[in-house]
Amino acid sequence: MSDHLILEKELDELGLLEKAREIFFELGVDASISYIRSGYRLLSKVYHPDLNQRNPEKAKALQQKVNATQQLLNRTNDKKLLEILQKRTGKITSKRAKILVVEDEFGLQATLKEVFQLEGYDVRVAVDGDEGYEIYRRFKPDLILTDIVMPKLSGLELIGRIRKSDRGIRVIYMSGFFGVKQLKKELDEEVATYGYPVLPKPTKISTLLAIVKEYLGG
């Protein structure tokens, strides 16, 4: 099997190819090729064995696959990558699940957006509860991942407002701050009533992705 066919197979198995093809049709050649060439760096972090203590052997194997794919990419020019992207374009038909990330920490915001995009989700990001609500109205996400303590409108207040028109909205709360008794009481009541998952910050990316996948039904 030629290097180009092996590269296509590896990109497909890593989940990069389908997303890159979507970017190709939405934004053009340069954006899609940039996505493929830069996706390696983030996947190397996601699959690092140190960040996946529950299954380090599998993480190590995946990281080796990512490294091997990067070596193939280094030997492949942009023209050949374009040929790979243009093959089997009819496969781009499935509706992607939509995730809204509401997070006021910019570094985490960017990481979550990149991770979810690499996993094939359609992602929007808001910096606070007010912006989150406006984006929710336009975007209609399948899942909201929101921080709890934020300026203007807390995560709890944001979800309370959204539930007035969408009682079935799926939510995952994230927070690194549980020191305020009243806030903890409100969060406990929210979880008891609606069963939303709550994750601490920081949370392992692998753990977060597993919860999101299960929550969205596969």
C-alpha cells in the first residue's frame, strides 16, 4: 500500500479526515489543509499517556499512531493532501451534533473548542452567560457545557433562563470553585432535579469526551 493510501486510512481512523473535508467545502483548501497539519499537535496532547492514567497502554498506542501519521504528513505535499480531501466527498452527509461552550477562561475556551472540533462536533463558544444565551437562541445546541461562576450571568442562571423555553436541554456543568455555600446549595438542587453531570476543573479531556459522547447518545 502506498504512503498516500496509508495516510488517508490513518487520517480517517483518527477522525481528522471527515472534519477536514467539511472545512474544505465550508472554508476552502488552505483552511482544510491547515486543520490536518495542525490537528496532530492537539491529538498528541489528548492521547498523552500521562493524561490518561486509566488506560495508559491504549493512550500510548494511539499516540504512536498519531506520531506515525505525522511522519507521513511531513512527506506529503499540499497537492497530494488536496487529492485525498477530494475523494469520496459524498460521505459528508451526516448532521453533526452541536455543542455550546460557555467559559470565561480563554485558554480553556480555546482548548475545548479545538478538542470538540477534532472529534467532529459543531462548536460555538461564549465568554459569559449573557453571550451564551444569545448564541443559544441562534445556534440551538444539542448540548451546553458551561462554567458555573461567570460575570454578568452565572451558569446556573443561564440554564435556568434557557429551560423556560427548552426544558429538555442537555447540560454539563464545569467549575473549579465550590466555596460559596449558597452556590453549592443551588447546584446540588439543580443536579438532584435535572440530573446534569458536574465536572471539576481541570478535568481530563478523555473523561470529558467520554461523558459528552454518552450524553449525546453515541
